Amino acid sequence: MDSLKDFKGRHLSKNLFILASGPSLANYDLSPLSRRITMGLNRSFMAYPNSYYHCVFDHRLFDLYKEELDRARVLFTLEDRPHGIPLKYLGARGFSWDLESGIYSGYTISYFALQVAVYMGFERIFFLGLDLKLLEDKTHFFGHDYHSKNHDQTEFPKMLDSFNLIAPTLKERGIQVYNCCESSKLECFPYISFEDALKY
């Protein structure tokens, strides 16, 4: 099994597609990603089961989806989880440039994944399904999760703050982060259509 330090700079100057779990993920034909490097988050395997990398830190998902997560080729998670490459939890606020020291949650697995992607050296990072808002009765691309029903008032504002704070620094360092959801509340990363993202 690879150790964490083996991933440092592994994909210098490459592109990465990160699959979040927002309602808009259901709108994409994800089949072209078979020729791209992808990182799945939480339950994204329900929409696209072939991501090479995967990130989960919610204990509940390890219980609910044991078989699916056991099949993940490379899984990044936090310490004290059943399996995967463990990262030390440093808190909610901050951004880790060296994962061997630990990682921050930013209140969302998408922020966790962003730090992993930066550590691996990706130059362009495209988020799919990072809506940070509810869509009618849908909390996720697969439907409704009652644990997330109040996120508009509770979690989403904190997530937005985390991304808004780090976005200028990422840009200064030449790391290009894009959001492929046109209606997302996350505006600190420029919008690009999925079709145009695939042209890189």
C-alpha cells in the first residue's frame, strides 16, 4: 500500500475532475471521464464507480457502504477510520499544503479533496456537483438525505467561507480551480461548462 508521501507531486501539471455529491451531478454524462483522472467523494460511486481516487471522512458511510469503499483503489480519509490512507485532522479552518502534517475539513469533503489534489500537484481542478445548495427536495444527486436537509442554513455558509478564503491564494500559486455547476452558490472559482473542461 502506498504511503502518503508517495503521492506528493505525483500528478504535477495534470488535470483532475472531482465528483462531489450535489444535485447537479445527475445532469452530466460522466462516461468521458473514463479517459481522465478522477476523484470521487462520499457516495459519488453511485453515479460514477470508476474513480481512481476517493475521499471519505464520514464514519457513517463506512458502515453504510462498506463493500463499495472496500473496492476503492486509493481512499483518503481521516485517522481512526476502518481503512484507507489516514490523515491527521487539524481542525475545520485552515488549508494544508503538506498533508504529512495533517489536513483541515473546511466543513466539507470537497475542501478535504481540494487539499489532497493540491498536494498531488494537479494544476487544473474541475469540480462537478459542487452546488452548495439544495434543489427543491433534493439534497444530493441521488435524492434526499435527511441529515442534510438544513444545510442551507447551517453547513453551506461555513463551506462557502472556507472556499472563499483560500481561492485567492490558490490563484496566486497558479492552481486553477473551476466549478462546472453554473447555478452553484460557489462563485470564488470561475464557472466552466463540463464540455469545455473536457477539452483540456
